[in-house]
Amino acid sequence: MQKQDRSERRLSCCVLPAHVTSSDMTAIAPVVIPPPPPLVPLPLVHDSAPVAGVSLSEVLAAMSRALDMTEGEEAGHTVRTCIIGMRIAEELDLSAFDRVALYGAMLLKDAGCSGNSQVVADVLKVSEPPRRRRLSLRRRAASAIPSRQQLSRGERGERIALRLGFSTATAEAIRGIDEHWDGSGRPDSLIGHEIPLFSRIILLAQTVDAFLSRHGLPAAMRVARERSGAWFDPSLVRIVRSWREEGGWWARLHSPDATAIALSLEPPQHTRYVDDKGLDEVARAFAEIIDSKSPFTYQHSTNVAKYARAVAYELGFARDDVRRLNRAALLHDVGKLGISSRILDKAGPLTPEERAEMQRHPVFTWEILQGVSAFAGFARTASLHHERLDGSGYPWGVRAEDLDVPARILCVADMYEALTANRPYRAGLGRETALKIIRQGSGKHVCPVAAEALTEATRHLKVSLDG
Ligand SMILES: [Fe+2]
Ligand SMILES: [Fe+2]
């Protein structure tokens, strides 16, 4: 292997080392992973009907698994929080209008849970020449990055909720979920009833669930009592603690039916249905959440989608197939929400164990997307983005015969973005250099048709769904 810049050896999913081929990855320590996704052929052109009448809540409840991963909570945390919060709403006799706003806020409560994209955007805006700015970028990034504590997840979640068309009441509820009754919270240090009621409900419900899931009901009741008047609205704590003898009700929160129970609690006649454009917007919103998780992936998913769309049009894909590939590209790294930021943001080379953990993210992508009915059709394509024609990719080592055209396009789009994008620790490569590197693998681990189409497509990028 040629001598490399240490920063380029970081085997992050989205930071491809310039001189490392995927065959180098075969030396990675074995890690137990689930079997590859079922090999459902995805035809280049087909006559699938546009999606219509999909419940937005159903999509968000299914996608909340990704948000649970980001927060390090057990699967189902969001829907359990939803069930607890809706029971509080029932006991408060909230109007249907209020319950709709609360319900949406609970499904999206962690939409802002990852994020430093704006910080990174500011870092990358400097206008020094690339070579001279590399060290400067690295230093700026080191001081600017993370601290999720410095940034309000509520503010980020508020923006995403508004983008998805939720009401200002929902958005404000999300903004205030880290406010504390005694004024010690964020982002606005509101006190008592200054805090939106929905925010107070969500904070209590999510905390109770977190303790319930990890330590059991007595611990959950204890934390509610101990933080009453400090974090929590005392009147809401009294309501929740009044259920402490209802073991059967609490047990249902961890039943396989929890998601169905949560969905049944959406106020009737207020279900929002989304069409194809709405699903595109959901995919874009989650791409923003994914890209916000690490400063090393600023705008990665949206850029991969742009390149994948351009290649697809170059190859004559029909519009519906471009749309499907666009969503797959936007969500291909959703599994990274399940990878620790300690690994994603590590400045130096990854250890074999860390690398093995990082290489699990396509498995998480598969597990998340195949559980979302509206997205299951492209879950396989999205989860194969690190596989290579010669079987040297990861995590499944899938070979050429099982990599369909959309998956091959996604591979080259992902590689091209990783090579050309500016990162806090290095400037992106130029188009010609990046394409040269990709074409070096053409016919070996990279699909030659996709590589050539990428070359043509990047001459005249077409970025919209309409070409
Ligand atoms: Fe990836
Ligand atoms: Fe990626």
C-alpha cells in the first residue's frame, strides 16, 4: 500500500482514503453481522404506481427507530414516549387540536438530536486557498466541532418540523423540550409556565421512559418525583405517578404492539397523508439529520443524492426510478445514526474494533429502512453502498451479480462525494482527480458503466428530480 496522509486513512464510511482500495478492508477483524438483505431484484425501469395515502405519522414512527439510535435509547423509545405523553394529554383533557400538535412533536422530538452542520458550514466558508487553508480548517474545526451541549437540539428540531409542514405549536414544543421547570434548561431558560405545555409533557414522558426501560418502573417513578419542580412541572408529575400501580399498562409500552398502540392514539380525522413529494421531503429532512451528526459528513447525503440523480438521468432512468434512487441516496447513511460520535468524529485512524463498528452502519440502514413501508422498496439499494463488484466491500461482501444498477450508481456517487467534498481536516479533491481514482477501480471493484456515466454526468450536473 502506498504511503498515505494519515488523515486520509480514516476509514469512515464517507471519507474514502484516496489510495486505499476496498480490498484493503479484507484485513479487518471479523465482526458478527446479520446476513445480507434479501436479494430482491430492482428493475431499471418498472411501472410502479406513485405512492399515495401514506400516513406521515406511520412513516415518522417507523423512522423514529433511527432517532432512538442517535440518542442511544432502546428501540421504541419515541413511540413509548408518545404513548405516555398522549395519556397525559388525555388526563388533561386537551383538545383534538392540541393533541395533534403534541403528537407530531413527540414523533419528531429528537429530530435535532444530532447536529453541528451550521458550525461546519461556517468553518468551510473561509476563502483561503485550499493548500494553505488545510491546517487552518483543521484548527478551526477542532474548536468548533461538536459539543452537542453548545447547540440546542430543540432549535434544530424546530426547523425540521416546520420544513415537514407541522404547526408552529408543534415546532415550539420541540424547541422547548430541554427547558426545565426551574429555569435551568435551554435554549431560552424559560421558567415554569413560560415553557410550552407540550414541551413539559415531552420532557417528562421521555425521561420516564428512559428510566423505565433501563432501570424499571420504581426508578422511573423515583426520578419523576426527585426532579419534580426542578426539571418537571409538578402537576404533570402527579398525573404520571398516579399510574404507578398500573403494572399492566406500563408493560404494554414494551410489547411488540407499542408502535401500533402509538399510531392508534393519533387524533382521528387529523391524520396527515403524504404523497411522493411529501415522502421526498421526509427523506430530505432525515438526510439533514444524518449529515448533521458529524462534521465529517456535512451535506454528504444531499450531495450523494445530487450525483446519483445525475448519473441515473445519464443512464436514461425513468422519473420514478430516479425518485427511488434519490431517496435511497438521501438515506443511505441513516444507519450512521446508530454509530457513536466518538467513532464518527475521531480525528485519528480507527482501531480495528472501531472500524468494525463503523462498518456496521449499512446493516443499521437496512434494519431501519426495511421497517418503513414507504421506504422498504429501496432499503436494499441504500444498504449496499459500500459493497464492491469483486466482493471486497462491506459489510456483506456482495459481488457483482447481486449488485443491481441503482446500487452500483450509489456506490460511485458515494465515492465521488467523499473524494470531492471539503472536510474540516482537508480540502476536497478536484473533479478530474476524483474521477481518475474512481476509474482506477473500474471493472475491478467499480462498475465501469456507472463510472463512465458519472464522468459524463459531472460535466453538466442535473440536480433536480425533473432532470
Ligand atoms: Fe456509508
Ligand atoms: Fe455515504
